[in-house]
Amino acid sequence: MRVKWISCVLIAAMAIAIPARSAQKLTVTPDLERAVRRGLAFLAKTQNPSGSWTDRSTAAAGLAIIAFLAHGELPDEGEYGHVIRRAVNYILSCQKSNGLLAHGGSMYEHGFATLALGEVYGVIDDERVGPALKRATDLIIAAQNSLGGWRYSVGSTDADTTVSGAQMVALRAAANAGMEVPLTTIRRGAAFYKSCFCPGGGFGYTGPGGPNQPRAGIGLLVLSLSGAYRSVEAKATADWLFTHGFGGKGYFYYKSYYCSQAMFQAGGKYWQHWNSIMTPLIISMQQPNGSWKGTRVTVDTAFALLALEVNYNYLPIYQR
């Protein structure tokens, strides 16, 4: 049976057995606001006329859309309304007959693009977005394999925790927007993450070995959004990130994007500690042109912005 997995319904049902989590301290300082405005100006300035960015990835377009929405910007309104509109048009133009939202054929692209449509759906006047979001959501559901996860291709029979994370977060956003998502899909996805849990905290790539910070953030966020934030795996991973989350090499902005959301979901000391260290660090790494310089400047700038913008708490996907 297919049922609507909508956040307000899920939270109400969970409240019967689990006490509500306390509100989190959010801080929008002048430095943070200045950094976000400069980052958004950089994204607007570097957008192509087609609505894409440098590599034409729908993931980049989707993440950019969400970065604008997370600051309270709206399609067709204000300084950046036209930027959001062009990016939405670009993503829609890339949708394939099977529902895939990708310039190429990657489910990774698809997950971030679907997330963007889920977040923009309620604030855009465009009759194309709902049907496109439904097709994209249905594809994620159909592509879930026997392991309970996803990999780069639609028909993959193996799974990893990074591509699967993009699909699970996209499904939550789609459900928040009113799309029908089977609870069995969510439960199987959460079970896949638990099968990749590493003793002591964190998650492996395809199994329970070799945790790192990005995957810890992904797994903790997925379990939190799936209602398993009280699980042994979630608690151990929050503790692991509290201790190990600030070092490591590589994927810094990717880590920041997922871990900031995950530690906000964990709440309390986890979020306060994370936010007090990572937010000023990310701000300090901004380039003079407003970007954040990583391997893919558009994507890494969007990741950095979204990590900072948890403090605004505007996006439905950020809600606890």
C-alpha cells in the first residue's frame, strides 16, 4: 500500500512514543549574513543563460536553487527571482522520459535535482513542477534495489551510502511537498544505512567499514529524517562527529553540507558545538569573489552556503 509520508503526520505519530526535541539555538550574525549575500551574488553572476552553471550538472543547478531558497529568496520575485526561475527551467528541460532529472545519466544528479523541485514546489507558480516532481520521485522509488539503497545508475544492483543519501533526502523533500512515498521505501533505506553502520559510530561506503565525516553526516541525517534519530546508530554517530568531525582531508564542503544538517537534527550540545566551530571556519574560507574554492566551485559554493543557512531554518528539509 502506498501512503503519504508527510513530515507533519510523521512527527505527530512519533510524538506518541518519543518526547519532542528541544528547539535549537540559531544565530544569524552580520558576518554570516554578509557571507551568504556575497555567495549568492557569485552564483547569480556565474549562471549561464540556459539556467545551468559551468558543468551543466542538474545537481549544481539544484543545489544553487536550494541555496537561494534557504535565504528566503523566491522564484520570480526580488533580486534573484529570475535566477531561480532559469535554474528550474533548466532542470525541467533535462528530465528524461523515465523521469530522470540529469544532464547525464547519474542518480547522484537526480537526487539533488529532485530535492530542489521538492523544495521549490510550494513557492513557485508553475504547473510543470508538480508532474515533474512526481515522475522524479516515482523513479527513485522504482530504482531502490534489493539492498534497500541506490547507486549511480537507475538499474544498479549494488548500493552505496553517498548516492543513497541523495535519494533519501530527496524523498523526504518530495513527501513534504505532498508526493506519495511508501513507508516501506523509507524503512528499507534506513535499514540499508544501519547495515553500513560502523562499530563506534559512522558509516562505511558499501558496508560497515572505514567511516569518514561526510558519510557520518549523511547517515545521521538520513536516520534523523527517517524518524530514527533515537536509534543506537544515530546516537553513536552524533557522538563520533562531536569528537572526530572537524579534521580529515578532502570533501570539506560536502562534509559541511551534510554534517551541519545532521548535527542540527541531533540538536543540543551537538549542534551548538558544531555551529560554534564550523560556521566561522566556513565564513573565513570564502574567496574575495564570494565563492568557496573547491574542486567544483559552483557545487562547493552551494554546499558552503547551505551549511551556513541552516541558521536561517527557512527550508522545509531543515525542519526538525
